[in-house]
Amino acid sequence: MKILPLSFYQRGDVLQIAKELLGKIIITKFIGNETSARIVEVEAYNGVIDKASHAYGGRRTNRTEIMYAAGGLAYVYLCYGIHHLFNVVTNAKEIPHAILIRAAEPMKGVEWMLKRTGKKIHDHTLTKGPGNVSKALGIQTIHTGFSLSDPALQIADDGFAVSSKNIISSPRIGVNYAGEDAKLPYRFFIKDNPYVSGGKVK
DNA sequence: CGACCGATCGTCT
DNA sequence: GACGATCGGTCGA
């Protein structure tokens, strides 16, 4: 088990980093408990030229400021007033790339995940979809700006390898407002994994 | 099944 | 004052 160094996130190719994140493990240690889950689905947001990105056109606000920091930080924001969506900031300072973690497969601390989500049983919906991943792992907007070198929130490599033929790409979900950019194949997921979210947008 | 709808609030206009 | 990088429940076929 090896914690990914900040240099992993600070490289330039957000699509490459997104693919490499598949199979890695998110570990959270908040208020004394540990939960972890293997990433099975991600989406890349390609900075200022990507209409689907919060930083499109160099847009810069209090909320999105964190995206302009050097890679390796968490960017968590509230969606629809209810869901906390967990992103990883990548690339160098002033280049606002980010990767949204959309689904994961529970490993440690399933009891905690059930408690946090209010679910009774562990099934494939526990960490399916970005809102559920954050909820199960206890990640909230207050964790925005946390460094992924912080012991409380890290991503690790346990040697699990995903072969390229098991990585599927598709358009991103829920970004119809992005026009042509909504069609870009910036979503990546592990083939046949039951935790991968379906998506309800045509 | 699929379509629809309500929840709920920070952020930006 | 409008609107989301969503989810889960309900309703009807």
C-alpha cells in the first residue's frame, strides 16, 4: 500500500491521470475511524477550454479558486443543495484541471459507510454515484482544500492493476449544458463493475 | 421497466 | 432569484 505523492496529480495530462486513478484506493480517517474504497469511475474536467468545467473560460470565483492551486488538493462542492461531490485538483498552479470521483467499491469500514448513508445493507448502491461516494466516505464541503498528503484524506496504490481493455470511456453525465463539450469521452470506468453509476441523462 | 418529481441550499447574476 | 457535474422514491404501463 503506497500513498500517491502530490507529483502524481501535478502532471499535465488530466485524461491520463483520470485513467490511472481507476483501481486506486481512497482512504479517509475522519473523527478516528477509517474507511476506504477502490475507485471504479471518474470524469475529467479539462480546465478553461472545457464548457462543462466550473473553470470554463478562466472563470474564477471563491468557490472555484481552489481549482487554480497546484494539483493534489481536494475540491468538494455542494450540488443541488444536498450532495457533496468529491474532486481531485490536478496539473500545475493556475491550470484549473480536476477529476470527479463518480463511483467506488467499498473496502474497509463498511459499517461506517452504512451508518453515514443510513442504509441497512451493503449492496452496489452504497458507493454508486458521486453523491453516494462522498456520503459513504464522510467527505464534505469542509474538506475542500485538504491536501491528499494529509493523513485524513489520501489516495493509495495497493498494486491492483486495471488492464486497458477493461477501461471504458464515454461522455460525461449530467453536463448537457456544455453543448459540444458534453460529447467528449472524458468519463472512464471499469468494465462490468456493479458500482459504476448508470446515468439517467439521455 | 421508464418517466417524473421533490428535496434543499450555496453560489453567482 | 434561479439553478445545478444528484438521488431515491413514486406512479403508470
